Amino acid sequence: MIFTEKLESLKPVLLKTLKEFVSIRSVEGPAAPNAPFGTGVREALTYILDLARDDGFSVRDTDGYGGHIEFPGLTDEIVGIAGHLDVVPEGDLSEWTTPPFAPAIRCGCIFGRGVIDDKGPLLACYYAMKALRDCGFSPAKTIRLIIGCDEETDWKGMEYYLKQERAPVCGFSPDADFPVIHAEMGLLVCSLDKAFHRPPTADRNPDQIQLLSFTGGSAPNVTADTASITIECGSHTAYVTEYLTAWKNAHPDKYFTIAAAKTSISITVRGKAAHGATPDKGLNAISTGFDILSGLAFFHREVSEMIQFYNEHIGFDLHGERIGCGFSDEVSGKLVLNVGMIEWTDSCFRLTLNIRYPVTVDENIIYTPLEEVASHAGLSVTRLDHLPPLYAAADDPLVTVLMDVYRRHTGDTRTPPAATAGATYARAIPNTLAFGPLFPGEPDLCHQTDECVSIDHLMLAAHMYADAICRLSR
């Protein structure tokens, strides 16, 4: 292929650029001038657009909400490759072997937050475009590398971008798995809420056990890796300490620490972060926290009721069966439930859920049993976000092209198109599917500590992206 040697020659540049790109902490933050998703995301967007401009590409910055890098074709039809530069928070730094924003190469892999989700694949597509252009490739359709800035949160940036620019006629998103994702489960984010109207101090009894706060998690689409609980123990500090020690000894697979003051105890629970689409790869610190609290008798009855509700209807269930949402279908499998965050204080209770539901199921069919079960505990359900499912038949022309590219480069003729609980920009752009970068059987470290990508696999993906761009832009 015309681009093969050129792309290989760009490997050192790709790795150097990826290190610089990953070193920018592009976690969404407070809005600032020309930086609607925070200064870190703005810095990353400026970096990649400046890189492309210096390499001779035309670029577009849509007011900090996103942008694109363009390789003009003979017509104004557009092939879109949609990736993102924002990343999820790094979580517990002590769990990282090397700092998440100081990328390091070892054992043939590059480590750092975003190397696989999605900065590495984004750059693989960029250098695939550059290799094609530098080899003299002349596309019939215009090629655009579309850059999203808030894919890990609300997708407002892509919504804004598509209001400013024409949508592509086809394309792919390098933000999932190979060989090709032809089904993406529906995604909804909601919270279970309750307000408490008791006076802050009037009904406290210093001789009783009371929950002062329970907080945890960093984002809805990440399995909570930490949770903090503060208990007022009154005269029962010794008893609570003894109970917690016994619980810890009985559960060697769970980890938490205790800090005792005169009449109070603070508990820090450690879990394991994982992508909200694959919570089975993690350990939810919020669920562990509720399990720990289940053996204590609290002064306020509603506290005990909340603990009982959680352990009975959620607990460590990852498929929503205990809360009445255990739906599944043949195309995409079982519903996936992730508990992302909790905020529980004297005045309020809020539990944030991230749910991936089967492609043949309607959003309201999920909410009906969820709202019914929640109402029995005095909880209201707040709908926060929703992405409808995506599905393309196995014989869809785009599926056929991308499958052919995958098979040609890997020799794998057995692996069929896949379904995922993940969500990619393929949902936002018509006639677009997720394509790579993870290969079948490869560990998925998205949203986890020590996120990494095999350099050989990243380069193979870059060659496949170049081939796909050739095919789609003819």
C-alpha cells in the first residue's frame, strides 16, 4: 500500500507527539473564556490544532467546543473520523505505577491517562491522514478528523460542532474495539434523590450512632474507586471500631482504612476504577461502603432504610436485575448498571447511576420499574442524560468495508462484528460506526489506573485507519 513505509517512518514522531499530548491534563473543568470545558481541555485542543496547522493542514476551531483537521478532496462530501481529547479523572494517584500525565514507555507499551481513550487513537488517525497526504493520495471526498472536547461527559461540544458544520456522509470513530462495532447499547444517566427536612442539630443524640456523610466516585461513567464515610459514634466509638475491624477481617478482598477521633470515625474505602461500560473489571467502593454499613444500627431510621434499599436493590449487581431492570437481547446482551457517584449528607441523598441498555429496548421501559422501586423508598428519579442505541446490520455497506479492512490487516476471518456497552461519537454522526482501537482479547484499561496501549497495536491500528480512510474517501 502506498502509505505503509511513510506511516512507519512517522512512528517516532507519533510517539513523541503522544507523550506531549497526554501530558496535558484535559479533564473537563470550570468554563473559562474560549474554554467552555476548562483550561486543560482548551490547552489540548490548541495543541492538536497547532500541530496540524504547522504540518500544513487547514483547521477549524469551533469556539473551543471542538474542531476539525481537514484533508481536502475533489468534492465537498465529507468522510468524518470522530475522536476526543478529553479524559476522565485519574483517580487515586497512589494506584498508578507512573504518574498519569507523565507518560512512560516500558515493555512495548506507552502508559498514561488517555493513551487508549482517546488521544492515542486520535493521533493514529491524524498520522494516517498525514501519511496519505504526504504520499500524494488524492481523495474524492474531503477527509475531516473531527475533535470532540467533552465526550466523557455531556457531548455538548459535538452538538455545537454539528450545528456549525455539515455532517459527514460516512465515517468511523476510533474509540472502541475491532473488528467493528455494529451495535452500541443505549445509555442513560440518572440520579436517585431524596431531601431530608430534619433540623441539623435538634434531633441528634450524642449517645447514638449517626451517619454524617457518605461521598464517593468521580464521574457517572467510572466505577467508583474511592468513598469516604464519616460516622458520629457518641459513646459507641469502641463498639463501632470493633465492628469495622471484624468486618474487615471477614472480607479480605475489600480494603478500607479507619481514622478514629474522640467520638467519630472516618472510613476511607478503596475500590478499583473501571469504565462504566465494564464495571465487572473494577470494584465499586460505594457498594463496599453500603455493605460495611449494613451491620450498624443508626439513630435515624431513614439512614438504615437507605442502606437497606441499596443493599437489597443494587449492592454488587451489575445488570439491574435487583432493581427491576434486568433486560437483555440477543444483539447486545444484558443491561449494564454502574454506580458512579454518591453524595449523602444531613440534608440530601443523591446516587448517580450510569445504565447501558439493550439496543432493542426503549428508554422508558428502563425507567418504569426503576421509578417504581425507587418510589417505595421515598426516592425520586432525575433523568440527567440519554443517548439512544445504535445498530447497523451485519451486511450494512459500512460494516462490510470496515470488516474487510480489519480482516485484510489481521488475517482474522472468524471474529464477527461486535456489540458494546460503550458509547462513541458514532451515535452523533449518521452512517458512522466505532472502529478499534482495541483488538480482540486485548486488555481494556480505559478509565483504569495504569491505562496503557501496545505500541505495536497502535501502529497496526494506524495502518488500518489509513486503509479505511482510502476506501471511504474514494
